Amino acid sequence: MKLQLNYIFSLMVLFLLMGAENTYAQTVLRGRVTDSQTKEPIVGATVAELASDNRTVTAVTTDMDGNYAITLKGATNRLNVSFIGYHVRTLPINNQTQLNVSLVSSDNQIEEVAISRQQTGTNTGLLNIAQRDLTTATATINAKVLQDMQSSSIDEALQGRLPGVDISANSGDPGSGMSIRIRGTSSLSGNAEPLIVVDGMPYETSIPGDFNFGTADEDGYAQLLNIAPADIETITVLKDAAATAVWGSRASNGVLLITTKRGTMSKPTINYSFRGSLSSLPDAIPLLNGNQYSQLIPEMVMNRTGTPLNTLTFKEFQYDPGDVYYYNNYSQNTDWIDAITQTGLSNDHTFSIQGGGEKARYYSSVGYLGQRGVTVGTGLERISARLNLDYEISDRIKFRTDIAYTHTVTDRNYVNTKDNQDNIRGLAYIKMPNMSLYEYDRYGNEMPVYFSPDRNIQGAYPGTYNPAAMAEYASNRHSGERITPVFNLKYDIIPSKLISDFQVMFDINNARVNNFLPQLATGRPYTETVVNRAGESDHDSFRLQTKANLIYFPIATEKHDLQMLLSWQTDEARGLNYESLISNTASTLLTDPSNPGRTQNNELALFAGMGESRSIGGLFSTQYKLNDKYIINAGLRADANSKFGANNRFGLFPSISTRWRVSGEEFMKNIPFINELSLRASYGQSGRAPRYDYLFYSNIVNNATSYLGETGVFPANMELRNLKWETVKGQNVGFNVEVWDRKVRLDVDFYRNRTVDMLFENLGVPNISGYNSIWLNSGTMDNQGWEVGLNATPYRTNDLTIDFSFNIARNMNVIREIPEFLVNEQGRGTVNGEFKRILQMNNPIGSFYGYRYEGVYSTTEETIAKDVDGNNIIGPDGEPVYMRFNYPYSDYVFQAGDARYADINNDGSIDERDIVYLGNSSPRLTGGFGPSVNIKNRLRIALFFNFRTGYDVVNGAMMHTTKMHNYDNQSTAVMSRWRNEGDVTDMPRALLAEGYNWLGSDRYVQDASFLRFRSATVSYSFGQDLMKRLGMSDLRMYVTGENFFTWTNYLGQDPEINMQKGIFGVAWDDSRTPPTMRFTLGLSTRF
């Protein structure tokens, strides 16, 4: 990796030296290129100086505001201005120093097709299709919008900006990644994230089936983190099945197409950008202080036992100044949330150079990102480098190579590893506040070490510990290196008729996790396996992808246009992983598990594995256009995947889509304010393979136990020869309209995606088979909804432009069929803190069930059971029957001060027959909106808001800080708890280790709908006079604020909670770090 990085930097230096070319003449021509109709600046237009023989002398491209500055070789030469979709203009220079140019949109479709065919694969698929001719559902983020997004990762920046794309944060810690769903969740057992395609090649983001890291999950590895935002030119999302079908089985969840910046025909242009940020957290849930906590615990014990707390046994509440050690270490008012919280810092530097001539063009960049998280012990470092080269070997042969390298180091809190404990912030919420942060010795002196007793009234590790000690001393480092060389060769076999395109991509990736748990963090005796515990996981992967395209243009006239594509793709992936875990190393400095340590334990072990998979795909696609009005696109894709057995290894997936440009009809000519009106419809299928590689084999593993000194082997899984493709069948209808000189554009889509032959794992089978579960194809699930995207420019002059964007989407998920042998329930309704999760037909995924909470029994009389008419239930002995819980099993009799639940069947017992549907975690509406104002192309102000509505969250943070069931600290909400007979409140009494005051009920289920002020950016571009004096061509400075304010009724710290993975996943707030408020100052320069 190091040699490869040196090679990349060497190439960058080489291109820097290329800047020392011949000295240019000092005459500089400046101006602006705009659209003749809309007056909008044209970004990326080519401005070239032509000699008398029409030879290009030099050329530049316009910037974000359409401005250009070109150094002329000869003042009498001509200026040539061109851009795709516009007529080329050639103008005399005549010794001018200022020349503004307006381009006229091309009405000749033959010319447009000829221009677009100069590049291949620049749109949503593999054909060359102009944006106005797309027949499928897509959405694009252009360069101007990207300029307003100042996040360190693209997935975070895209939140709320694309209709139908729901993005939510896993955590506010650096490198935690995001959950991305395009048109809902279409699979329950596979990866539900979309396919990422970078410059025409799929970018692997999922975790291989053989990956055995204790914390492995697709979201946690932050798939878009490795793509530097500064390198990105455009982002397009493909949403319907007809659009995604061309990308094969990995595209069934949708596709994000990312195009990176490339070289331009100009002298070398050097760009540098800097972004520095400060981050802070929203206000935490208010908690009891040490004094209030010390009053709560004795009351809790008294309500349970009827006797006072024995402070001789529990010295944490003795408060005897004579016992110096306990008095000082347990008489504090420690704010544990504050102890593990710090100000987040971030600095992001990007340096790039681009340019080129008629034959060769280049773009090269190197970047550094450093982040310190708001939680102590968290952070991120990323070094990225990219080199994009384009070389025209001849008029018919073009070569392209892209090399990207990233090195990332992410520091996380240790408790997010395989101990599987609550996160460190969740534990800080419930840590006893009278305990000291630092240790006092027996003389009353504060020591320079954290107080980590081996045990106290709250228990011992892993149930409890000093959060600050854990954050600072324990380590959990995730590091990775990745290099992705891509080579592309394009050959025009018959110019403008038959084009071949071959591409190969190598993806070399190493991911490593090193964690260490020292004795200082747990306080446990050195003889235990949780002391000096060292773990290491290493995963090496190699992926080789190839793509060969043959594009044929048999007809290209004003009336008929036909394109045909034949594509062949291969994908080979291999992975090796190794894992080791030991404990009791000789010193806290010996953090590597290769050091001598203890391994004689079932959980301490060595592990190694490997996996390999291959797939091939063939695609035939064609698009025909008649009279620039009627367009049809059809395709057929065949896929084969080694993850299936021979019986079902191949799959066929068709697609068809159409577009009718109504605005091109004669009857529309009398409606001049409509510039574009098109209707679209599509149908397509895409397949999905299982996560694991060898399900059609019966894998043999060795048994950990031994008999007479020998170990045996056994088959670990059933041989599944007939497992087949999970298939998504998608339908889409929509329309696009542009009105009033294209000042307003509206895109509307309606869709229905049905997943059939769903892949389910762990389906129960009779034990007589020798197995307890298998994979199986069974079940059907629907996702249907609508999307609206609106972009408007209500006001535009040369000095002022106002833009506005708005999008909203609705997705409805419904389970239509479930397997017969599926265990469709999880969770015990008769246990505190648990919810029933049921996968039920005609209900959405993410549904949870529980009790109806009706407040608190104020008096003993209120605990008398009522019949259906509201009358007291009288027992056979003539005495009133009091409400019980789970009679006759638990048979707890409710008392005054206990939580009150709805007796649905009025039988006098609260049990599972009283459990009802409470809600689900799928948002009803998602979207975003915001205006932007551009003043004289100097000052730009952009605001953006995003929203999610109609989804329910289990407020686990509230549950654990109001339960008053053990020795955990609680929130200040419990100050209103029931204390005496007749108290009227909605907060139950404090009751130690007894009762059912915190059952899974709608008390903890809350509507987490929110509207968030996502970002505000103010930027200023300095004038050309200053730039000339500074020797720059552009200087822009900006300030950005993010997550300013959130409007919500949710009672937790932040309402943005995503749904857990798996068939029983729900949105559960477990007190993880919320999204942070950020203030950013940045600048970008160009020389």
C-alpha cells in the first residue's frame, strides 16, 4: 500500500511540474457564458482560442458562475465557445478584454445526439441518453448544489435532498456511517443499502459473508466515507427497477451514480480548499444529581422491603465523614455525560490540479480529513488521493485511467465491540452520580487516576464501569486502506456508428480492528478475562470487475434515433480474514494479541476464514426515439452467481420503459408557457443473491469438545441446492414538466415494488433432520408510494437570482406473505423493558406491539378490576378482585403507585392477551426544502431544511432513566413520581427489583416526526480585480451552520433514529451520540 501511495504522489508531482510550460502572452480575456433563454450561467462550457487555421491554441472551462478568464496567444484570433446541448459560437476577439457570450439551446436533435456520443456511459445506464430522453425515475444533484453541501461525507450531505432517498445517521460519532434506503426496505435478510457506482464501476460497500468481526455491519463501515466530497462532480440516484436492472443483482436496492471530476482542456489549474469545524451536542436529558439520587435509592428500597436501606452494607450511601475513603468517593455530584463529552473539531484540506490539452487531460487531488468526536475517545483521520487521466491515442482510440487511494483510521469507544454492552453514552446516563470521577485515597487526597472500583452497588463490569475511564483508557481502532485502479479503453470501430468500450477495475482493500481493554477501565482483578483484553481482526479483500460494452447507432436522423447496447460484465471477489482475542497480557502497554496472554476460555480464541464468489452478467439494451416525442427503452439482463447451486445459478431480468414528450405535439404549441411536458412509465425486474458464499454446500466444522482426547466434525448447515434469486418487480409511472421559460421544473413519480421469493434465514425445521434452521425462498413484500421534486427560479436578473427546491416522498411497506416455518415473533411481553415484535401479514416491517399505558394507580381502590361495563369484578368470596399481572403465572397484585395498563379483555389480568399494535418505525413522509439567493455572482446564501414524519421510536433512553427499578441514576422526570396514597401523577413509584412499572408499552413509544434546520451557508466570491493582484483566478470564503434547530415533540435527545437491521428491527433510541451542531469556516481558491 505504501509503495502504491508513493507512486500516486509521484504522478501528482509530475503533473505539477507540467505547469511550467511555455510562457503565455499577457493579454487576458474575461467574460461570462450564459443560456440565451434562461440567462442562467453555464458551468463547464469550453472556451477556446482558435488560430486562423482553426487549430485550438488554448482553452479553459467556465466556473460555477459561468465566468472564464483565458490568456490569449494572439489578440486577433477567434474565440470558440461550446457546451453539450447548445449551438457552438465562434466570435472575433478584436483586441477585447471583456466578452460575454450567450449560447442558444440546440433544437436540432441530430446535433444533440452527435455531441452526446462523444462520451460513453455518462448517464444513468450504459447507453448515451440525454437527460431529456430518460425513460426511468432518476434524480440528480448538480455541481451548484454540491457547492452548498459542506459535510465531510457525501451520505450525510445528501440527507433530505433527493426524493425517495431516506438517509439517517447511525450515530453522531465520526465515521459511524449512515443508513440509506431508496424507496424503502426491499429485503429482510440481505444488504438493504443501495449500490454505489463511481465513474461507471460498482464500488463494493457490503460486508462479505465470511467476515467475522464482532461489530461487522454494513452501515458501520461508512461506505461513502472513502469518497472525498471535493472530488465529486455530480450524483445521480436510480430508483425504479427499469433503471437499476442494467446494473445487475447488486442494484436491487437502488443505485447511487457518482461522477468524479476530470481534466479539462486548459492550462494547469491549481485548487486548494480548507474547511474547519467546531461541533457540539444538543442539550442532554436532565439527570438527578448526587443528592437527589441519594434520596431516590432509600425510597426505592423502602417501597420494596418496608425497611430502611442498610448503609452499613451499602456504604455508598453511608456518608460518614469518619470513613474517609467511602465518604470522598461517594459524596459527589458527578455529571457523567459532561465527563465523556468534549468539543468536536474537524479540519479538511484538499489540494487538486487539473488541466490538459487536445490529447491528454488530467485531474489529480490529495486530501486530509481530521475529526475529533464530541465523545471522548472517538475520532477519524482520512487521507485520500485520486488521479484521473484521459488520453486520446487517436481520433478513434481513447484511454482513461482512474486511481483512487484512501487510508482511514476511526477511533470508537470500546463498548461498541463484541462485549455487546450498551454504548458508553447510554451507560453514562444511568451511572450513579454520587460516585467520584477521580479516586480519593484513604487520606482524602484526590488521585490523578479515574475511580474504577471492582464492584459497587450497581454491580461490576461489564454491567457497570467508570465511563470516563473507559472512554480514555480503552481503545477500539478501525483502520483501513483501499486502492481502486480503473482502466478504460474506448475504440470507435465505426465512428458515430459502432463503439466498443472495455473497462477493468481492481479493488484492493484491507480492514483492521484493534481493541484493548485495560484493567484501569474495568477495575476488575487481574485474574479475570476482562483485564488487559486484546483483540485483533484483519480482513483482506480483492475484487476484480470487468465490463465490455458494444454500442451501436444504426439510425440517427431527425425522425428516427436508435441505440443498441450489448454488455458483458464479470465480478470476482476473494476475502481472507483472521481474528484473535486474548486476555491478561502482562502490561497495559502490551496491547497486541500476539503477546503472551490467556486463551484458555471458550470466548478467547483464534479464528481464520476465507470466502470467494464470482458472478457474470450479460445485458442487451436498446432505446428508440421517434420524432423526438416517442421513446421506448427495453432491456434483458442475465446474471449468474456462484452463491447459488447449479439448479438456480442463472437468472433473467427484463425491463421496459417509455416516455411520451407531450410538449412536442402540435396541440401543445398553443400553450407557450409549457416548455417541457413528458409522461413516463416503466417495468423492470432485478435479482438479489444471498449474503453467504457456500449455502449449496454442507459445510463441515470441527466440534470444540473432545472425547477420549479426540475432537469430531459435524455438518453445520443443510445443503441447499434449490435456493433461488430473490426478485424485485418494480412498476413506475411519472411525469416531468418545465414551465415559464424553464423557471419551474416539477418531477412526480408513483411506484410499486414487489419483492417475491424472499430470502429468509434461520427458518425452523424439525430437529430430526439434524439441523435446527435453514435458508428458504418464501414470502412477499410490497413497497409503494409517490415522490415529488420541485425546482424553481422565481426571480432572475443579472444582479440577483433566487432559487428554491422542494421534495417530498411517501413510502408504504406491507408484508404480503411470510414463510410457514418462520418464527415470526420476538420479545417477551411479560418481561419489563421488552416489546413484542411480530412479522405479520398486512402490517409493515418495523412494527412493535405492547400494552396501552393508562397512567398510575392513585389509590388502592383504583386497582380493583373492572368488567366490560366498568363495574367492579367481585370474586367468589364476595370480595373485589384486584388487578393482577400474568395470572396465574407471575400473579403480581398491582398496588397504589404502580403503572396502570389497559385490560383489553377485561379479565382482571394484564397479560399477553392485552398486547396490541403500537406502531412502526417506517417514516410516512420524508423530504427537504430550501431557498438560495445569489447576489451579483458574489454573495450566495443557501438554507436547507429536511424532515421525516409519521414514524414511531421506542425511547429506550426514557425507559432506562425513568424505570426506578434498580440502582441506576434516573432523569429529573422522576421527581414527580408517586409517593403517597392519593397522589395523582403519570410517573409510577420507585420500586426496587419488583413490579411491572416499565413494561413495553406506548408510554415509551413516541412519534419522532421532526423538521430540522439542516444547514445555512453564506459564501462570498471576491472580485477579479483583487484576484488579479493576488495572482488567483478565484477566491471564495464561506461559513456554514448545521443542525441549528429541530422542531419535534419527541422527548429524547434527538429524533433521528434509524431502524435496526433484521426482520425484527425497529427504531430504538439507546442513547447513542446524536447528530451534532456544527459551525464551519471554509475557503476555496484557484490559481
